[in-house]
Amino acid sequence: MMMLENGHRAHGFSSANFLDSDEIIRELNLTGDEVFMDAGCGDGHNAIKIIEDYNHKGTVYAVDIYDASIEDMETYKKENNVENLINIEADITEGIPGVEDGSIDVVLMVNVFHGFKASKKLDEVVFELNRIIKNDGKIAIMDYKAWDVPNGPPTKFRSSPEDLEKLFLNHGLKKSYLNEEIGEDIPEGKSHFLIMFEKE
């Protein structure tokens, strides 16, 4: 597990054991033929769920900066003869190689966005998401609420939906959906929010 200099744990922590992939994916209203990207895929459990249960006719990109994540996804692809999975090792803030402008229908980013706040690369990541998304596509961000609670990233790296709405609007992306009652049950309520953006 790698630690960034700012103390944010960047890799090696899976949300599979406390977040319900089906609950998240149902929010996206997929038709089954999308070009889909799990951005910051980690162990790939969301991408795999999409492939196996939701997106049989489409294409799924799994993108992560962590080489071990992509190696694991390549192993999954080969062992299961999956033809519609494209795995890319990349730092999203520096651009995703091989992904053309306006080519992705849906981007999903779960428990990843706070890392860009930690590394001070918020504008860079939104710029790249805006580049790859189709004109009628959607970007779905799910992350921890900006509460001072024990689980999850330090409070200073968390963003509120309002913070993200302002950030994305600066890049020509408007909020199209918000669910603040999603995620794990903790004493304070639901742990996460899910917000979606589309081009203006």
C-alpha cells in the first residue's frame, strides 16, 4: 500500500466490502450497450459487475494509476475470455491514453475523487473527464460526505456536492442528478453521496 506525502492512502483499499455495487450501478440507468469507464477502478469489482450483469453489448474501460490493479484486471480478462474490457494504466490528471475525445457514454468514479483534492489536481481531472465524455454522456461521482467521521479520508480532503457542482460548472458541466442517501449506514446517516454531471 502506497502513502502519498500528504498522508492520503491512495491505493489498495477496496470498497467492495462496505458499498453495494448494484445499488450504485442501478443509479446509472444503463441500457446495456454503453461505452462505460470505471475511472480509478481499484480492484475492479464495479467494472466486473458492469461486464457480467449490466453491459453485455457495450465496452468497459477500467482505468487506474496503480499497476497491480490493471494487472489483476488483465488476468480477469484472460481467464474469463472477456472481449469488451479495455484496461488502461494511467494517471487521469495527465490524460488517459488511447481514449478519444467525446467517446465515453458513462464515467463512474467511486471513492476516488477525494484523492484528487488531496493531490491538488481537481481541475486537471475534471478537464480530462470533460474531454472524454460524449455530448449526451454522464459523469457519476460517488464519494464520502464531508463529515468529520472515523471511516474514510481525512475531512480536509472531502468535498460536498455543492463544492463539486461549482468545480464542474467551471468546466462547462452541469449537475443532472444528486442522491445524498446512498452508501453505508453509519451513526450519522448514509456515508456517501452520488452526483452526476453532463455537458451544458
